[in-house]
Amino acid sequence: MLSYAFVDAFTRVERQEAIARLRGAVAAAEGVIVDFALFGAEAMRLTVEIAAGAVPRLAAALEASDVHLFDQCAADLDRGAAQPSSRRPVLAMIHVAFTTEAACA
């Protein structure tokens, strides 16, 4: 049973716009942001509480927001989503690096 998920991701979207998109992705999965931290202009961390059945929606909403999950994180979320759902919420700790095209090359 998935009860805690670590999600590492990056985005090339400008920081303020990326933050707005992250909030929208959490809302699309009917999640609640329970904690967050900004790490300068380089990264942020969100801790999100969502229903177990909403994990696939969160992953899809992040990708649709140009927040790209690293392959292992996406696979872990897929495995968790395939497990029988629980009434317990899932806490997802989402780390997002803000990057530029040059930094990804």
C-alpha cells in the first residue's frame, strides 16, 4: 500500500509560473498542500496530501503542467496506483528543480 511518495521532477517553466502550475496540478488531483519550502531560485518542495486513488491524476496533472517526473518516480507512482486503494491519504513529497534549457543540455 502506497502511503508516502517521493516525487522528483524538473521544469523549464519560469519559477512563478511553475509555482502556479504546481498549485493547479495539486488542485486537479483534489489534493491539499500541507507544507512547502522554496530553495532560492533553484527548487521547491511541496508536501501534498491526496487520496490514494488520486495518485494517477496527480502524476498526469504534473506532466500536463510541464513538470517532468524522473522515470523512477513515475514508475513508483504507477506501481502505487496499481495497488488496492486505501481510505488512508497518501502524502506526496514533490521536489521540483527549476532549470533552463542550457542546464538540461
